[in-house]
Amino acid sequence: MGLLDSEIQSLNKSRKRAVYWREVGDEWVATAPLPADPMSIQHYLSKGFRANKPANGGTPKKDEVGETLSCPECEFIAKSSFGLQAHQKKHK
């Protein structure tokens, strides 16, 4: 038993879409409406997209110290202190 055309159209209208923000150079740019179901939200946020425009004038948030975060064992360069901690667990 297949779906009727009206049922298919209502399914398309019910899909949640959202505008995300992504870093392009030194500024944050809005995307076209992208899927906003829970799995898609998790995927886009893990890729560095943001759900809301950053409040700090559109510039990305830098590390407080401003230093390069690198692993002392293999010289891996991390984007954040959390990322460096996660990477260092691989060496244990």
C-alpha cells in the first residue's frame, strides 16, 4: 500500500528545517535552511556549525591563552584544550 500524493506533500511540509551559522574566514555566515531533526542537529553542531549567531560580534571565539595547542608526544595540533585532552587519551 503506497502513500497518496497529499500524504507525501504533508510529509515534506512537516520536515523541520533550521538556519545554522558557520565560520567562513573571520566571520559567521548563515546557511540555507538545513534539516533540523535531532540526528542532523548533532551532526551539524559536531562539524562546527552553530545554532545561533555568536554574540561576540561575529568573530570566532579564540582560546583564552592564544597559544598553539599541540601534543607533546606526537605534535598533533588541536583546535581546543578539550580536543587536546581527548587526543592525549589515545597515548595512554
